[in-house]
Amino acid sequence: MNVHIDPGLCQGHGRCYGLAPALFREDDEGYGQVLGDGIVAPESERDARLAALNCPEHAIELAEEG
């Protein structure tokens, strides 16, 4: 699975890095950023889905590999 944050939609609510700090962090202005290359390890997929479901702006995009 791959994860991406649409910077045009993110409003900086912080739910992504609050719920899944191993996958997301905040930038200097408080907006969410994906850590690393966006590839989500199988053991972190639940956290990625939880963050996506809790983003009020639906700025987190998940894509299945393959």
C-alpha cells in the first residue's frame, strides 16, 4: 500500500500524525506530511486506513500496490 497527502486539501487538523506517528509528521506550518517514500508496511496498513478515515478533509489517499 502507498499513502499520499494532497497538500491542496490538507488543513492541518493533525489527526494523521496524531493517530499514526510512524507514517506521518507535521511540517513547519502544522500540515501533515508522509514520512519516507509513502510505502506502508503491512503491519502499518491499519494505522494508514485509520488516519485516512479520520481526516476531515479526505486529504489522505491510499493506493493498493499491484
